[in-house]
Amino acid sequence: MTETWRELLYPAEWGFRFIIAALLIALVFRFSSVEAVVGFWILIAGCAVCLLLQVRVTILAMWGKIRIPGA
């Protein structure tokens, strides 16, 4: 299934991207419009989903259902 550490951390990588994009929206638009606020919260929700996926991958790796490189 999973062969590299990068594949194990893939959800966290996307979560980081969502957080950076949400912070850019907050800085550039300063919540001046409804679209900026909605976009910000959608990206934060995407980050939360990525966090849940990362927790799932971590638990599956700890249970041995996903191969961990070097282990």
C-alpha cells in the first residue's frame, strides 16, 4: 500500500496548503466580503478533513495495516 514517508504524510501536506491559502485570503481580503469569509472557512474545513485523514493514516500505520518504511 504505502511505500514512502511522503505518502504517509500526504494528508498533512494538503492540510498545510489549505492553511496557507486560508491565511493568504485572511491577509489579502481582510474579511471585507462574504466571499472571502466563506472561502476562508471552506479552506479551514478542508484542513480539518486533512487532519482527520492524517490521524486515520497514523492509526492504521500503528496497527500495522499500512507498511512503514524502515520499520
